Amino acid sequence: MIDVQRHSGYGRFGFTILGSGSKGNATVIHAPDGDFLLDAGFSAKELERRMILRDIDPDGIQAMVVTHDHTDHVCGCRVFGNRHGIPVYLTAETCLLMGRNNELPEERIVIEPGTRFELCGLTVEPFSVSHDVEGTVAYTFRSGEDKLGYATDLGSFGLLVTSRLKDCHAIVLESNYDIRALRASARPENVKRRIMSRHGHLSNENALECLEQVISPQTRNLVLAHLSRECNDPDLVAEGLRRKLESLNRPDVCWDVACQDTPLDTIWLKSEDDFFAGFGK
Ligand SMILES: [Zn+2]
Ligand SMILES: [Zn+2]
């Protein structure tokens, strides 16, 4: 039986990465007033299976928020959205592209990069990132003082990205490829160039450079995500992050590397326990 109680109400705020990588991305955001999906890059059936694995009730999902129109982020969107009668939040460009590809559920809500909106008790801010499809965004989610930043699928990071991620308590950031593994791979040269370009993906080195700029005294949790299966190695990514945190003298930061096949445990920025503890003060 699903422990729905654990995932409802009371000012809670957390996230569960159901899976991340070049073959599919989806995260459940546990907001004060309900759960919603950030990207739906697995089939509806697989999304539901992974939710149940982590005690999340698929019928409790209130909405979907998507980053961009690539299959590994939206392939379950139409079926999951229609099955559960929930809307998808997406940029105008993503809406157009998903419409052409028959990927849209019935209910859509168009959002604009830089314009905040409220969802399930969180303030959500989409911001533009450089990727090889129009309308790609990353997000921050805020509940009171607590803030989560989520940026995958970006070929470069500038001031906009670092300023959005800087004051986050939890950060999920892409660490897509190891440059040596990508160069040595059998991929066509034009594909390699696209991935390495400013409109492609962040390499492991890029991700660590970005983290160095955004880690602040507030940072409590880091997750590196969207690893390429063929051109990366989770152990290498973990070792790089461990060394970076050591060099920054931040052994207090909890970190993990998201994987393609298994959901991570839920990371809470604020749990029900924190809320009830507040009553005793
Ligand atoms: Zn992707
Ligand atoms: Zn993409």
C-alpha cells in the first residue's frame, strides 16, 4: 500500500529524481500543496512504476512542468497528463514543437522565461538556457527561504544560470559527458561537435566549474544528473565532485549522482518533521 500520508501537506518541500540520463528524465517535486512532475521523459507506465517504488501516489500528481521538447524529457507527457487529467506547464516554443510531434496532453499552460508563477504552494521561476532546441528552460522552485535549482540540458552557463543557482539550498545540475570518452566514442563527428557546443550539454569539467561558482553557504544538497550512458562514468563523476567539495572545504554538503535506471531517495529541503518541530518552539 502506498504511504500517501508521508507525501501530503504541511509546508513540506522536497524532490525525488525518478531517473536521469540521456534515455529519460523525470523528477517529482513535493510541494507544500501537492506533488508535481518536472519532466516526464519515461512512458506513463514507467513513470507510475517508479513513483510507486518510492511510495509516491501517481494519482496525487497535480501537474507537469517541462524543460524542453526532447524525447528524454517529454515522451510520457501526453499519456500521463491525459490519464490523470492534469495540465502541463511549458514555454510557447516547447508547446509548438510538442504540438507538431503529437506529444501534448489536453491541458496546457504556457509560461514565459523570467516570469514566476505559483504551483502547489511553490514559487516557480523558469529561466532560459542555451540548448539545441528552442524554448529550453531550467527552473528554480522556492518555498519561503528554501530554494531548489534544477538545470539539465544546457551547453554553457553564463551569468543568468549562475545567478539563479547561487542562493539555492539544493541544486540538480547536468554533468553529461567525459570529454575523453566523448572524443573516443564512435559517434559521428557532427554529433560530437553538437554535444560539445554552447548549445549542447555540460561536460563533467563544465559542471564542476559551474558548481564552484554557485556553491554558497546556503548549499546543503547537490545532485549531478543527466549522465550520458555511453560517454560518461558515474564513478568518475562522483570522484570529481568529492574532490571539488574537498577543495572547497565543504564536507558538510550532501551529494549524489542521479542514475538512469533507479530512482534516488527523496531529498527533503523541509520535511513534515521540521514543520511539526516548529510547533514546539
Ligand atoms: Zn535531455
Ligand atoms: Zn535536450
